[in-house]
Amino acid sequence: MNFGFSYVGLIYLLMLFIPNIIWSKNLPKNYDKYVKNENKALVILERIGEVLLTVLPLIFKDFNINKISNWSIILLISFLLMILYEISWIRYFKSNKTMEDMYKSIIGIPVPIASLPVFAFLLLGVYGKNIFIIISIIIMGIGHIGIHLNHRKEIK
């Protein structure tokens, strides 16, 4: 692991933050009803992971593309998951903005707005051989995906 600025980390964070900023102005109908029922332990895990993942992708230059190799396939798959994440957001923003719209599966992936970035960042950590990102995304993913799976259960 090598310290230094990661433009790949910056791109991933922008792909993560921009839709979430737009979402904050386009919350699903009755979202507050679901938030008040969130499991506090899952929220704590999510927040810890979010703090770590706001910084870590930027400070390790191992995520930058140095040469194309078989190892680059992991980064490519990770990036494709982030593209699918963006498509999921576009689909949500074009919808009626209900909880059902937010949690609609895409190509069989449940709660894609929650799960896709988790798996993308996990692969980014594997690509960069960065245990800090891997541990952070596991912590965040347990909380984040858990919260959203519970929301989806409440909808049904």
C-alpha cells in the first residue's frame, strides 16, 4: 500500500456522492417513516464505514491505473458495477420516487442502490490490495445493505 493521491478513488467518490446529493432533494415518498425504524447497530456500522470510505480511497495511489494487466479486470468489473449503480439512480430519478422505485432490482441484483457500490468498492480494495478499504467496506456494507434490506422488507 502506497500513500498518494488516487484519481480513481476521486472518480469513485464522485460517482457515489453526486447521486446521493441529488437524492437528498428527491427522497422517496414516506421515507421518514422507514428511517425511524432503522436498526441502530446497523446505522453505527454504516456511519463508521462511511467516514473511513470518504478518506481512504483518496489517499492510496494503488488504485490508480499504472499498467494494463490481467489484474485490471478486477478494476474493470468494479467500474462496471459503479456504472450500473449510476443507471440505477437514473432509473430512480425518472420514476415516481417511491420506496418501491428505490429498491427495485436491476438485472437480478437486489437493492442495487445499496449493494452495487459496496461490491464495487470491495473490488477496488482487492484491486489496490488495500486491506483498509476492504475492512471499511465490509463494515459499511453490513450496515448499509442491512438497513436497505430492512426497508425493502417493510415495504412488502
